[in-house]
Amino acid sequence: MAHELDGRRVAILATDGVEEVEYTEPRAAVEKAGAQPELISIKSGRIQAVQHQDKTNTYPVERTVDQADPDDYDALLLPGGVANPDHLRTDPRAVAFVKSFFQAGKPVGAICHGPWMLVEADALRGRTVTSWPSLQTDIRNAGGTWVDEQVHVDNGLVTSRKPDDLPQFCAKVVEEFAEGRHPAEARR
């Protein structure tokens, strides 16, 4: 079943060290479904993508977190890569940006190490998610339940483990982003 995202705006929060395919494939999937994705970062200019730990391409930042208003976006994507979310979670502006999506009940997709931002944003209490296996203790300590699945959806929150899961992740992200807000999940 095809889902149209008809011009919905999708923020993709990333910085240096983003796993390239976890940025490019979900971006292409939401764009193909009709969304307008924008790369948001904690710095202006370009961000350095990686394949595992090897540098690949750079991508232009479309807005910084200081320039981006979360109210202007319908959904949020959090790609992984080990360094990307580790840098982002130390930036209070980036953490506040992520929190705002949960407070508004907007759909969020996070893959691989991306859920580290969910830990930092205190968005996992009572939720079930998947991620790269090394995050499971952090997720449990943040009040979440960790499962080992290709993709898991918890009321508007889509999570996946790794690049191999991208086909399932991208399909579920488009589906959940098409559903829109999940007001029952708006909290704090």
C-alpha cells in the first residue's frame, strides 16, 4: 500500500560521522513519497558521512538547529553512525529539538545508534524500541524495553537495528509519517 507524504516536512537531524546509507536511503524514501526532507545539524556548511568508520561523501546542511523551528516539521529522522548521535547528544539544542517532536506527538524514525538521541531526550520511558545491540543497556536504563527486531513501531516511533534493516525501516517510516501525529503520546 503506497503512502503519500504530500509535501510534509521531515527534519533529518545529523552531523559529522553519520552513517551514509542511514541518511541517504531514508531521505530518498520520504522524498519519493512526496515529503520535503531537510538536513538539520548543529553546525552550518557540510557534514561528513561515513561507511562504518571510513569517510565517504559530505552533505550540505540546510538549516542549523538554531535556524530550524520544530513546529515547522511534521516528522523527524535520526540516522545512526557511532559518532553522529554521540556528538548530537552532547548538544542541548539538538536534544531540545528531538524532545519537541515527542512533546507534540509527531512521528520519529531512528536507526542503529540514532536511538542514543532518544535516550538523551528522555523519550523512551514505557516504550519498546530496537537499535544497534550495544545500546540496549542505555535504552533499558532510560526506561525503555529493547527488542532484537528488524524494525519496531511503538505508536509513531519507528526504530531499526542496522543498515541491513533499511528496506523495512524506510517502508515503516513512510507509513508512520503518513499517519501523522500520535497525540496520545504527547507528554512532558
